[in-house]
Amino acid sequence: MAIYNEVQLQRIFIGKLKHDGDLLEELTSVCEENDIHLGRVGALGAVKKARLGFYNQQNRKYEFFDIEESLEITNLFGNISMRDGKPMVHAHVTVSDAQGRAYGGHLVAGTVVFACEFIIDVYKGPQMRRAYDEETGLPLWDM
């Protein structure tokens, strides 16, 4: 059975990220600067290079891969919650190259912004904290 809470939209932030900034770090900074503890994030734009992750379910570890070329952000979607007392952006991203080939995965530090516009929806509701989940080995919402 699903476990869930009802939340209400409280605020919305829209903006653009710094050229040459780290995509994940820039989004996290917006959350820290605005005391955002619960929300949803979306973005589009372009990056100079990308670093993505894939969670290997068998060995319970992230595997990372780098794409060292200019790419379009065709979709970035994620959520914001608390981990170790700080806002955490958990996002997945799909990027495409000049031939239209798409790559996707877990957004990690190391993706360099060329241009990026973002939207963050901030919610009011029960605080969501991340904690180690024994069944998956992941830091999931502890409800």
C-alpha cells in the first residue's frame, strides 16, 4: 500500500542558473538560500558536460558516467526534502546530444551549466526527511 501525505502549494520560484555553475549545486543553493524544505523542481536548458548516475540494485551502489560534450537538457524533474538537516535536491535528468541521442539518469555533482532555467514549487505540509531504507539501500523518505 502506498504511503503519502497531502501538501499545499505555498510559493513558486522561477529563475536561471549561473553559467559554468554546477547544476545540482546551484539548485541546492537556491533551496538553502530560501529555506526550502519541501518541494518540486523542474528545469530545461543546456550543459557543457554531464555527470549522471545509475543505481545498481544488485550491489546497492551508484555507478557514474560522464558525457564530455555540449548537451540539451530535455527534462529535469525532481523533489526537495531534508537530509541530515539540510535541503536535498533529488533529481533525474535527460539530456540529448547534437544527433538527438538521449542519455538519462540520476543528477549528481559534475554537470556544468551552459544555460538553465528552473522552476521550484515550494509546498507546505509534513516535513519529509530522508533516511536509510534497509530494503533498497537508498536514502528514501522516512514517513
